[in-house]
Amino acid sequence: MKKANWLFSLALVVVPMVMGCSQPPASEPSTAPAGGNTIGVPECDDYLSKVEACIANHVPEDARTMQRQSMEQMRDQWRQAAQNPTAKASLAAGCKAALDAARSSFATYGCEW
């Protein structure tokens, strides 16, 4: 449970930080995230697919619901951030940092990536 809270807390720190960055907009036009459960930022989509697989295959049943809820909140925040060209340009770094942090916290469940 503490790991889920830690991961959620990380998301609450990373997402506002990414959304608040004042970098110039990317030269590409803003596009909506690819359909389905993707964000449209490869680093974020990589994080989501790895963590989802870990939750489904390694996290004990009693902790899965909380982990999935935290992940869905993070996905929604990232999807919202990806709609803003400035925030989208910064999402890759935030998602990479989240994956690096998740790597150690999910290792206790036997997840490796």
C-alpha cells in the first residue's frame, strides 16, 4: 500500500511540474493522444504498458485495485497534459522519471524492465 501511495505522490509532483514548465511550444502542431489507452508520448506509453503488465502479473490481488486506480489517475493527468503543446513537450522527461522511480518500487513485486 505504501508503494501505491508513493507512486501516486510522485505523479502529483511530476504532472504539475511538467504542466508548469515554461518551455516554448514544440514546432509540431498539437495533436490529441492516440486512441485507446495511449498518451501519444512514447515514454509515457512505455511507462503505462510496463506498469500495467507488472500490476496484472505480479502485484498481489489485494493491492491491484489501488495500484490500477493510481495508474488510471496518472494516465488521465498525462492525457490532459498532452493536450497542451507546452506541457506535452515536457511530458517525455516526466514519464521517464516516473518509470525510473517505478522500477525500484515495483521491483519488490518481482517486476523488471
